[in-house]
Amino acid sequence: MENELIKKIYTDIDRFIGTQSNCCKKGCAYCCHQQIEVMNVEKEVINEFITSELSDQTKEIIKENLNVWLDYFDSNTPDNKTLDGNDVFKDFGSKAAKDGLKCPFLIDNLCSIYEMRPMTCRVHIVESEPEFCNKNKLRDSTPNSFHTRLKIVNFLRSKSELRIEPLPYTVKHLFLPDRQLKPIEKNGNRIDHYK
Ligand code: SF4
Ligand code: SF4
């Protein structure tokens, strides 16, 4: 799928979100303390952005954060099997949200890849009470946001096979090329787990 299409979708989402009532503000980042999934079709634009736009200093911080994230992931997922969708997106996702696991790209409460953050982050807004996002990291976004996300997923699904993976899996090779990742079953990262 063309990267230009993904970038256009990102721009369209931003435009749409700009028309929606919400209380989300720069520096408010409770929602960045949970597992974030990325679609395979977003991988290239995110990696490109990291490679060409981030400073060495920022990359070094992300690398440290990524190691922390992967240590936590490795300690909180089964060791004796190839991971499936339930292990990664349900069990681990719940644990990560409960413990408030920080996204590796969050630096000083700001997103270091804001311009090219994944769709799941882009489309997520709530209307009031940011503190509720702290109490429940898996708080639902507004119905309009939810439906928009679903519409985009369905559109992209009509164009190519969609898979998801945790954001750190998408970028690991850029920061920690020698670190091993626990394998996830081929069918374990189907888009069905996206809801
Ligand atoms: S979703 Fe919640 S935590 Fe995230 S920016 Fe909006 S109010 Fe803040
Ligand atoms: S990618 Fe950025 S917006 Fe998304 S969770 Fe990470 S820090 Fe937050």
C-alpha cells in the first residue's frame, strides 16, 4: 500500500478530530501508558519518520525506553509457547494498561513521533475528565472516534491484508537490531484483535 495514502489518511483523521469536541491537550498523556498497536500498512511511514526526522539524542532515549518496554513484555508474556493474539493483545494489553506501561516514544510527556504517530493514537479522543484516562488506561474514546477508526480499518482491509503488532515490534530493528523478540503466531496478529 502506498505510503502517501497512509499519510493522507493521517491528515484526514487530524482534520476530522479537529472538528470534534474533546479535552485532549498537549502534555496530557495518560493514554500513552498502555500497549499501542500498529497496522502493518503504517510500518514504513513510521520507520521513515524515525530515521529521517529524529535526533540522535532522541533516538538514544527511545532506545532506552524500548529496552524497558521489551523487558516488561518479556517478563509478562508466556515463555513456553509462541505467543498468540490473546497473549499479546488481551492478557498483556490488560496488564500493561493496569500497570500504566509507558509507550517508548513518550518523552517528557510528549510524543516524540507526534507527526507520524500511529492511527490508533491519532484518532483517540475523549470529551471530558482527563483524570478518568489515568484511572482507566483502556477508557473508550468517543463514539465518533471509535466509528471513524472502524471505517478506516474497513477501508484499508478492502485494499490489503491487515495485521497488527505492538508498536515496539514495528520499530525494534531501528534501535535494537540484535535484541530477540518473542515470536507471535502468524494468525496471532490478525486485525480482528483490533477492536
Ligand atoms: S485521551 Fe485522555 S489522556 Fe489522552 S490526551 Fe485525551 S484526555 Fe489526555
Ligand atoms: S506513539 Fe506517541 S501518541 Fe502514541 S502512545 Fe506513543 S507517545 Fe503516545
